[in-house]
Amino acid sequence: MIDCHQHLWPPRLIEALRRREALPCLRGWTLHLPGEDPYECDPGHHDVERRRHQELRDGRSRVLVSLSSPLGIEHLPAHDGAELIDLWHESALELGEPFHVWAAAPVTELDPDGLAKVLRAERVAGLQLPATALADPAGIEHVGPLLTEAERAGKPVLVHPGPAPACDPGLPAWWPALVPYVSQLHQSWLAWHVAGRRQHPGLRIGFVALAGLAPLHHERLAARGGALGALDPNVFYETSSYGTRAIDAMTRVVGVDPLVSGSDRPYAEAVDPGLGAAFTHALFHANPHRFLTGGLP
């Protein structure tokens, strides 16, 4: 079983976040971000050995962990962000099996040569980018050199929500995950639909959280003068935070082949939608393998 989307902070990254005076930063186990209320992290969620035992007990042969893009590290000024991203790569690659790594990259001042070196590592699955960096065709053009390096390496890109804008302090804690995160995924999916594939014809790209269900808006897209067009075999949809109803609805629009399982652990758990043994095999095994490698298992 392959889990395409988890978060696990190595100890060295935790200590670096605690040393920071500017946001994002940790104070003890309290996470402070510019756009969200302070968040109390559970230390057990980032206990490497505890998580390793949990993944092996749950039968996961490969777990892909990524830098949490809502932290905003990719958007930091180049030197500030690059240091944390380098530390992420070094420490995450030390985690050992079953953990594999999504690379990260600064999106302010790009370093495609540095990314190319990271992508050569066997246990680096591909590149994760924040949806906020692909919010429109201009954003896709800006990060184009990074997308080109992933395409050249034959490795996929995972699009993850980025930092949330400052929210009203009276809003519930779930607001960022349900409003700006989903909106960011919609924007990045539509931007890819408009401009991304034309510029990067061979790139495999996946959107977490079913792209915020963006493909389900295809009828409204058509009503406003657009079109979903032919299904793109190199666009994938990771399932975290959604269950049977959403997954079933997505299959009616994009089919089974683009759907890949991810849990977003420790913030959510993977769901088997119970749509039959063949569907389960596709979701947890065959489709993730094709997303990550471009080939059959």
C-alpha cells in the first residue's frame, strides 16, 4: 500500500522552527503562522519511531512525506526559505523506510539547478509545490523552470494548499482548511487546465484533496463558456480528507484511473470508499505506482 501524502517533521526541522523569531515558528509545540490561529501540535504526531511502527502496522510499503506548504516556507525570501528547505531535504532523507520524500523548492527566487540535484536522490518521489504558486497562468510560467526539472527527471509534482491569508479571529479553527485551502486548489487546477499542460506536456501532476473537488464544477465551467476537454491521463487526484461520496462523485467525472490514496496523516486518515476490491487495488496500489513512476506496477 502506498500513501502519497503525509506530514512528519524531523527533529532537526522542529528545532529550526523553534529558533526562528519570525513567522512561521514553533514555541514549544505551538505553531504560529501569519494567517491562522496558534495551533497546538501533538508531539506524538512527529515521533519518528512511533510513526514508523504505525505505518508498518497499517501495511504501508511506501509513505511520501512532505514539507507542510501552509507553513509558507516556500514563499519566504530566498535565503531564509532555502536554508529551511535544505534542512528539510537533509533531515527527511534520514528518516529511513518506509518514508520517501517530496522535494520542496523556493518559489520567490528559483533555484532549478539545486532542485535538479535533489530530484536525483532515489528516495525523492518528486516535487511538491504550494497551490499559491500556481494560482494563475502567470504563476505557472514563473515556476516553469521548477516544473521543467521535475518533467526532465521523470518525477511528478504534487500540488498542496499553501499559506492561508489572515482570517477573522472569530472564525472556527477549521475555516482555513475549508475555505482558502479549497479555493487555492480550485485556482491551481483551473490554471493548470488553462495553461499548465500546454507548457509541460509530459509532466505528471497530482492535486491533493481531490483538487478541492474542482472537476465536479465541469458543468458550471461549461455554462460559463469553458470546457473540461478530454481527460488528461497525467493529472491525478489524491483523496485525503474525503470519503465515499466525494470519491464516488469524482469517478463519475474523471474515472477511476486518476485517483490515488493519501491520508494527510497526522491531520486525517486514509479512507477505503468500499467500492469493490478492484477499486481498492487501483486506489492504494496501481494508480499511485503509475502516478509516481509513469508505468505499471
